[in-house]
Amino acid sequence: MERTIKHNKLMDFRECMKQQKSILMEGALGERLKREFNLVPDENVCLASLVYSEDGRNALDKLWSEYAGIALKYNLPFLATTPTRRVNKERIEKSIYDSSIVQANMNFLRLVQTQQMGKMYVGGLLGCKGDAYTGEGSLDMKEAQMFHTWEAKLFADAEVDFMYAALMPTLGEAAGIALAMEKYKVPYIISFTIKKDGCLVDGTPISDAIGYIDGITTFRPTCYMANCVHPNIVYAALMQPFNRNEIVKTRFLGIQANTSTLSFSELDHSEDLKTSEPTELAEAISRLQGINPLRIFGGCCGTDGRHMEEIAKRI
């Protein structure tokens, strides 16, 4: 296995979060890798397998460098995460790969980091066991803590700057993965799958989910976010009366935004890419920022460098 690439951190990730008013996160990877570069994800570990091919590495390098260049242009710290959302012990056992795939992805992202001029932090991406959009197959808290400890330890051993649990549809799995990650004292973020009614997919209000996870963890999440969702949906969610409180205002601090206002059920498995103009998305981000002081701004499905440039201009 390739030796871990050492690096010099500009500052601890937690300090960056405290000191920086705005941070740019990567835009879409998966959709662009498939549609622009014609890369086919592995059936088990999905995008994580791309680091083993020259075409995959070149495409990842191009996309991350594009996003990092935008952050540098606007003097913003930049966050990138390994494309490992579908990597877990169960999927690895079904695949041709082994646990070294986590280190391999981290090594490559560190290599990309060394080539950038700006402030770049690299994170390890984790995902839920079941369906992120419906919650089907999700784990309860104890199951999730046991299941996700495998990935959390691998990312901690790989010396990530932070861990990022994305698209958490249920409180039980979000809480369990938080308990798994906190054990290693690496900064981590919980990002929910949310609906415009102000709740996670399982019906838990955002405010209640944050309060519960903060209450059961000693080493609390650095912050909470939502991803794979349009800013207008997050706006509607945060405007719900039960989310108009201090805990949401101070702890819900980021979004990786879709360009489409359609719901998860409408978007999931869509054959064509639903998108919108960069200025339209950036204006929606600005509107959202007007009701909640977000700090992390990234892109998800439908975004590319044009969208991230418009967002960077405004933040």
C-alpha cells in the first residue's frame, strides 16, 4: 500500500470553522464524472474505485483543482472529501477491494492538496447503510455505531482533517454514526437529508435532531449541514417555526446544494440531469444565508465550476 502523504496543516479544521466567515466546499463530483468523463462507478464501492485507474485519477484531479482554483481566486478556504460515501465493511466484503481503498483515496486527495496554492482541507466521506433518500434500510443508533466504527477508524488512521457523514436520512443512524466518529477525536460534520417540511426523512425536526446528537456526544459535531438539496427547500425547512431557534442558527451551518428544486423522489434515478443557471442558484444561496448564518457552501447534483464561481462571488 502506498505510504501516507504527510502534510502541514495551516490551522486545525475546527479553528478554521471558528475564524472563517465563509468556506467553499467542492461542487458535484459523481454526476460530472459520469456525464463529462464517461466513467462507470463500481457496483459496490461506486466512485471510490476511480483512484485505481489513470482516467479516474485524472478526472478527479481536474475537478478538485477546478474547485480549489475558484476558492483561491476569492480567498476562501476549500473543503474536499474522498468519494467514499458507499464504502463500508459490508460493501467491501462484496467487492474485489479491501479496506486499503480508504487509505488509497486519502493518499490521492492529499496529493491533489499538495498541488494547490490555497487553504485546502481534506475530509473522509461516510454515508448511511441504506437508502439516503427514503431511509429504507437505515440502522438504529446502536446498530449504526457498531456498523460505522469500521469506516471511522480507517479515516482516523488515514489522518483526515475532518470526517463528513453525508445524506443522513434518519435520526437513529445520524446519532449512531456521530458516536462512531467522536471516538477518534477527529472533527466531524453531520449532514442530513431534509425535506421542506423542516424534518429529516424519518420526520424528525432538524432542531430536535441537532439537540439530540449534541446531547449524546461529548466530542460534538463541528456543525450540521444538508446536502443534495436545493437552497429553496432548505429555506422552507429552516423557516418552519420549530426550527427558528438558537440551536439551528448556531449549529446548522452549511449546504451542498442541488441546482433543481425538485424533491428527492422526483430526482432519484432521473435519466436526465436537472439543472438551473448559476446565477439563479447563487441568488437562492444568498437568500438562504439571509435567514441563517451559514459558513460552508458547496455544490451537489447539477453544479459545475460555473455554479461554484457564482456562489464564491457572493460569499
